[in-house]
Amino acid sequence: MKLNKILPFLFFLSFAIANAQEVVPGYYQSPVRPGGRNYLSGNFAELRPNHFHTGLDFKFGGQEGEPIYAAADGWVHRIKVSTYGYGNVIYLKHPNGQITLYGHLRNFNEELSAFIRKKMYEAKANDLEVYPNPGELPVKKGQQIANGGNTGSSGGPHLHFEIRDSLDRAMDPLRFGFSEILDTTPPTPQTIALVPLDVNSRINGRYERLEVTPVSTGRDFRLPNTIQISGKVGLEIRSFDQLDGASNRNGYPVFELFEQDSLILNLTVDKVDFNFTRQFLLHTHQNQFTKLYKQKALLFDYITPKAESTGHISLEPGEKKNYTLSLQDARGNMRKIAFSLEGIEMETQVNSKLTPTRSRLSFNQNIMEIIAPISPEGGLAKFYVGQNTYEMLPAYQDSKSRTYLWDMNFGIPDQVDVCSEVILTGVLAMIPVRQERLFASKFAALTFYENSLLEDLFLRMESTGPVSNPKLEINSRSEYLWNPITVDWKVSPGALDRARTHVYQLSSNGSKSFVGGSWQEGSIRFDTRNFGTFVLAEDNTKPTISVVRVNSSELRFVIRDNLSGINNFEAKVNGEWVLMRYEHKQAVIWSEKLDKQPFKGDVVLRVTDQAGNTAEWKGTIS
């Protein structure tokens, strides 16, 4: 047996042994309609904005109130009431050490409702998370623990259900059984992408991403044409899976890449560690394509073999090989995509398909690409790196354009003379991944912490706009951070009220999202987990309060804020604190009593936005 066939076999054997003890089919029953038919709107490993989906989303037919049952014997490990995230959520711990999660609940059962309500009144907190003592709130398998709803960041009534291991890592619930969910449909490929992995990479002669739509061959698929490559290239795929009886486009866990029938890569999403959730942004391209090649900085450990070159495909000139990409869902349904690659020599005369009137500068991680119009003054570009000047011929050209490629790991040019014009690159520094660094300029200082970056960052930063409306631009929104950085923006609020002026992130459509910040001497300091454009804005408008119902049985209001957003609210009746529940999607808050005593006396509701503006409503219940 060849070595490249033995290694994957040994991996799968060890994987099976390690997982046999923690995956026991039939241990859990369905939390929704056990024994009946269930449909899912989401499944494990599905690609979501900025993260993997970590469980199963059970459909309710658009209605709230579906009975939710404990999947196994255990006790309440954690219970939380929140406006966002999982909303009303229960975590059960089981004798096997694992945890099940039930999210977006409309309400808990009577015992759990009384328990959490009492804790919330004791804490005088409208949102609260509690960890009961082990065994304090026992549950039995099949016991109703809640009713399904649409709380938190849910987009419609459903149950979000997870199974987590003893280290709180999410596992695929379908590995445990759940025969109520039928799936005989294999995954469907949408787009295959070939991407360059270094400065010498070419795909069909050019340094650019190539996206191809597979064509059907019956049950399976193929790419219609042989793709020519030079240097190292990687494979990415945009695809989806569907379960029987549902139109939702879901995810699937297993990708295998074969070269001439030999397995060269396996990617299996078997667990998700919540400490590394945003590593997903490096694992995917634009939250849509799964990258099927090893990345040095990526902390997800889904790819085998573990070698740094796994998935880095290269061929000698004239060498042609056939490849097969296999896609497999949690039920073992499989689809294959066949394609061929051919190695070629790098060419200097390549049709770029562009007719630029001015030079165009772009970045792909450490590679700087400049596409410039043909100039009668020549084609030898000059890259100015510190005190040094480097002359470079185009990587390739045609009759209308020249393409230059520069690896910024070699040095960071501050400007490039491409004969027809001088380009200012805007790259200020390289910030290495997993190191603390401070970068300071005349208009801002950035603090990068050990876990701020996903990979090495080539920093671009610019202060733009008039004094009355300044903007701070840091890289682009298509680039990502793992964890926040701290920014000290050297800017004056001018005529704005400092107490009500904060940093907002500006979207492409001009809308503003509250970031916050605190004013220091000569600057405002804020933390951000996103790159993009930041502006100052003054919010001195109070939130609005509209009465829906105020009587002896209930207090109900609609609360809104026009800019910074709601921060907190507090209601009192006759001087006593009252628990108010909040549904941000409808902007509604309503009371929940500790006991059955009617409300009576003076009512005061205070609502404060994130800029510190407070609105107050007063009334009396006689």
C-alpha cells in the first residue's frame, strides 16, 4: 500500500476510536416531536456570517409554542434570559458529561420560569444568566422543559439545539441518530474556485482567482475545461446540502480531495470550539467558500494530513493530472466533482482582458498587485522600499496593460513608479499575527493584542474628510480581525458635545453602527473587532417611549432610539423594581410579575441609549 494511502487510513482509524466513546447513537431523543417527522432550517457546520452554525434548527411551521423536551436525563446546568444571541436558553448537563442546549425559547416550563424570575428580581436585572447547582433542577428524558419561540437573534420561530462535549465544544447532533430527520440527498456544488497561493502562482496564465461552475454528469459533476496552472494553487468550493422535504440550503461536514485516485486531503468539521469561532473568517472566503488547503495561521484543525503544504497543488510544466473532490453529508450521502489540471511555464505575454486608463492597486494578503496601462516611457517599474529602490519588469503584459506583483514579505514599498504615474501604496507596516504590537501615526495609535489578528496584517490607515466631519479608515471591511484592537484616534470633537459624541462605523450605504469610545486628552479611545471606516457622530436625542398598555395586570411599551441604540431600561411601580422583558425585533418591552398582586400606584419607566440620553415616562395606576 502506498504511503499517501496509509496516512489517511491511520487518521480515520484514530478518529473513529477517539469518537466511539463520546458518540452513542440513541442516547438522546429528539427535543421536538420525538418519534414524529421533523424538518430542519439549519444544521451543523452550515456556513453562517462570521461563524459555523453549531447545531440543528428545528422548524415549527412558523408558529411559536411548540413543546420542547429534554433530550436525556440530566439537570439544568445553565439558564439565561437575553435580548440577543440565543434569547431564552436552557443548557442541560447529562451523566455522560455532555451538554445539550435549547435556544430561542418563548418560555420555560413553570418550575424553570419561577426559578429564573425569582433570580432576576433578586438581582434587579432584566437580562440574567444563572448556573444552578448540580442536581438543583433535575430533568428526565422526555420531560417538557419549555415552549419554542423566536427570542434573541432568531429570524423566525424555531428551536436551536446543540450537543456539546465535556469541554463545551459543539458536536454534530446527527451523529447521534435522530431518525425523525430524513436525508437521502447528497450535497450540491455551486462554484469551484482556484486561487493563487504565492507570488509565482498563475491560473490560466494570470495571477487571479478563477471561479468555475461545475456541470452535471448525471448524479455527479465535472469542470468543463482543463485548467492550466503554474506555481502553487489552492482549491475552494461554494456548495450546500439539502435534507428531504425542506428547501433550506444547509451545510455538510466532510470534504475529500483525490489526486489520480489517491486521497491527498480530508477536511472534516466534527467539532466547533467556541474559543476559536471567528477563525471561521480565515477558514472561508467571504463567508461562502470553504478553503481546501492548509493555512499557516489558521487555528482550526480540520485538515489532514497536518503538513503545511496539504492542499497546495503544483504541477511541472507539461504534467497533467485528474482530480476528484468528494462532498459528504452527515448521513453519508456523497457527491463527486471531477476536474483536470495541467502545469505550464509562466508566460510574460498574457491577455489581461483589461484596458485601464489609470493604474489599479489591490492587495491579496501579502501580495501587492498593480495593473497599469502600457506607457511609451517603458515598462520597468521602480519600487521604493525605505532607502532602497528595486526595479522590476511586469509579471506579464499584453498590448494594453502591464501587471506587477510584489511580495510585501520582502519589504513594504511606500510608493511605486510605473512610468505612467507614481502610486502611493498606503501600506504602513506589517503587524505579525499572535504578537502584541503598538503602531502609532500622527493621527492614530493602534494596539494589537496577542489574539487580535487572524493572520499577518499589512496595515493601511488614512485620516480623511474635513475637520468638521473626520473619517478614520483602517484597511477594508473585507479584511477581518479575530479579536478587538484598541484605537486611540487623535481627533477633536470640535463643536460637538463631547459627552454625547462617540465613534460609529460607517457602512457602504452610509448608515452608522455604534462603536462607542471614551474621550482622553486630545483623542478618543475605542475598541473594534472590525476594519473599515469610522466617524464621529453626536447623539443628543432621547429614546422614544410609546405606551401600549398600562394597567393593574401589565405594563407594555414600544421603545426606540434613532442612532446609538437602546442601552438599558428600568421600570418601577410604587417605588418597587419591576422585571421588564424586551424583544428588540419589535422594540417591545413588557412586564413580568414576581407574584399575582395587581400593579397599583405611580409608574416610572426610564430608557437610556448608548450615548447616555435618558427618556422617562410617568403615570399612575389607581
